[in-house]
Amino acid sequence: MGAPVRRVVVIGGGIVGLAVAAELAARGDRVVVLEKEGHWAAHQTGHNSNVVHAGLYYKPGSLKARMSVAGNASMTAFAREHGVPVEVCGKLVVATSDDELPRLHQLAERAEANGVPAKLISADEAREHEPEVAAVAALRVESTGVIDFPAVCAALVGQLIGRGADLRLFSPALGIRTAGGRVQVATPQGVVTADALVNCAGLHSDRVARMAGLRPKATIVPFRGEYFELRPESRDLVRGLIYPVPDPTLPFLGVHLTRMLDGTVHAGPNAVLALRREGYRWRDVSPADVLDVARFPGTWRLARRFARTGAEEVLRSLSRKRFAASLARLVPAVTADDLVPAGAGVRAQAMLPDGSLVDDFLIETGPGQVHVLNAPSPAATCALEIGRHVAGLV
């Protein structure tokens, strides 16, 4: 006789939750997916830059490094198999001054350590790829691509439907308890009982974990990333993807330029503290969410450490001219007149009480439970790999 069929409830209908659910269903589990919104990929998945990352930034041996390289290949293959638009166009990481060259070379060494196909090139070679770029040297990363992640989610939903999964929209988790070795999740439509629970709730993953009786080591702090796009007449300034050399002392990559599948060119994102977990605009404020952030000691320690950077990010958020100036470091021809607003995303960033940001994916377990507690970028790229990893833990 085979092993008994398990029933697994997955909370969260973004790309990570759907990938986990699809992998579990492929392994023969009966899967229930609970999503609080009325459509899939409603938050982080549907508001990101749609870049298939290569894996060059991450600490060698980390989950992010290993899963990015594998995920770049598996996500691209999945898209091609299921008719999802994807283009492997490569990108440039650009040093705009001589003092950035040591960091560019360190990045090239990290790419090699992670198995990422990347090559240091001269300023002239960089301009062969991007004629308008300002560079003293650059790193050419061939495996980076652009994709339609919401379309990936639609394909995963199709797989789940084909395997008989129970997919429930408008179904937030209102309460979680264990009874008789099984987990029970209260929803507005009734109680879901299962043998195991997987928490992929993104911006609310820490709250779901606490609801389930776990005491997670990290707390989610939301950071909004705002985007502009270039006006149609300015799109020829950018052919592909142009990134700055990241500052290793700062938690985010910096604003960059990305030519999307439809030919539009997105610019951003910046990084400012969101005043609501799903706060896509300055006026989106949740007093409860603000209070949570204010009560968390890590917030104040992070603020002291990056006070100047945080102030600069806020000023850039409020000034299109400042935003354009950041982009002009990469492509000098870009001006404030070239930019039009293009929405925002909110990054669910896990933070420790000492104010440090959790650098790697963070997954914690309890009896019959797996909680994905930190899965910001490049989680969409790595979603199929995360799905396999989490399914193994379940």
C-alpha cells in the first residue's frame, strides 16, 4: 500500500504560495490554497519589476545564491513550456566612476563563485550594448531576463486546477489552531482542516506564523519601492537592463532601468518605509501597521544606522528631479521631463530585533507547519526552487 494522501493548506496566493502548492499537488497531496484577495498575485508578485535574476549579488552558498542560479533556468524553462512571455536579454551592471571599480570586480568574483555567467567589459564594450550609458567599466550578465510573473501564476493555477486543487479567493486566515495532530484554519467561509500548513503570506507571513503559535525570530517591515517609466519618445535611451554597482553597506540595490517585454522602460525602485503593509502610496496609512513598526526595536536601530540614506530616499520619493538625477548617473540623457509615474510595489522585508535585515530566505518550521518568513527579491525568480524545497520540508 502507498502512503496515505495528505491534505495540505497553503496560505498565500502569490507566486511562492502557488509554486509550493503546485509542487505539493504534483507529489500527490490534496492541496487547499487560501488567498485573501480576489485574484492571484495581488501584491508582491503583481507589483515587481518582472526580472528573472541571475544570482550574482548573493552570498555564495546561501539559499538565494543557489536558488537564483537554479531558478533562473527553471523559471525560464517553465515560461517557455507554458507559453508565458520571457526574454533572456542580459543586463549591465555599470561602474560610473573609478572608485566603484573595486566593488565591480568584487561583484564579478561573486558571480563566478555563484556560477553566474558574467564578464567584465570596457566602457566602449558597454556602449555597444547601451549607447547612452555612462560607464568606466561594466559587468555583462548574460542570463538575466524579463518575464510576466502574473502570467506564470496563471499557468500555475492552471496546473493546480488540473490536479484537483481547492483554490479559494477572498479567503483570509482568521485563526489557526492544532487539534488531534491536525491543523485548522478559520476562514470567512468556514474551517479548513488539514494535515499540514504552509505559510506563504508574504507581507503578513510573520502575523500568520504568530497566529499559528510560532514565535518567529524576525518581523516583517514593509518597504515601498516606487517606479517611474520613460515617456515613449525617450524609450530609445535604454535597450535592456542597466543597474548601478550596489553599495554593500546599504540594504537595497539602488534605482535601475529595465526595458519590459512590451517595450516600456521602467525606472526604480527607490526604498521608503511604507505606512501600511500594503501601502502603495504615501496616503495609504494603517495606524495599526505604523504602531507595529514603531513598537519594534529593530526599526529604530535600522533608522539610526541608515538615517542619511533613509532621508535621501524620502527626498527622492518626493522629488521627480532627484529621482531623475539618480538615473542620470547611469544614463546622463535622462531628465525629470522623461519620467511619468508607474506605480509602486511593497517589499516584505524581514528584520531582526537588532535592526539587521534578514539577508537570505528565511523558512521556519513547527509541528506540521512550514513558514516562509522572508522571501523578497529574488523570490519570484526562485519560486519553483522554493516550491521544491518547501514541499520537501512538508
